[in-house]
Amino acid sequence: MKNLAINVINFYQVFFSFDKGMLAVFAPGGACKHDLSCSEYTKQKIKEYGVFRGSWFGLKRIWRCR
């Protein structure tokens, strides 16, 4: 389950992310105000705490984002 969640985030980062993915051309300076993007932060938290709690930390960070 943990690997599936991380693979979904990796897919998002490659194809849809404004910071690292193909859509980065539309946000040259990056779209994230944090040094560590929300998706990368969520990946780290999922590895550390598991899928449900790590995803909760990621959602809370996304809600605080601009």
C-alpha cells in the first residue's frame, strides 16, 4: 500500500507537477512556496508514518498552501 501511494506521487511529479513535471514550463520559478514541494513532503511522511497518517500530513500542508 505504501509503495502504491509513493508510485502515484511519483507519477504526479513526472506528469502534472508545476515544480518538477512537464507543466513546469508554465511556472518557471516553481509553484511551491516551500523549499520541499508538497508532493515530496507527502512522500517523506508516507515513508515515515505510513499511508494514512502521512497522507494526512500532506493534505494539511496542501490546505495551508497559497
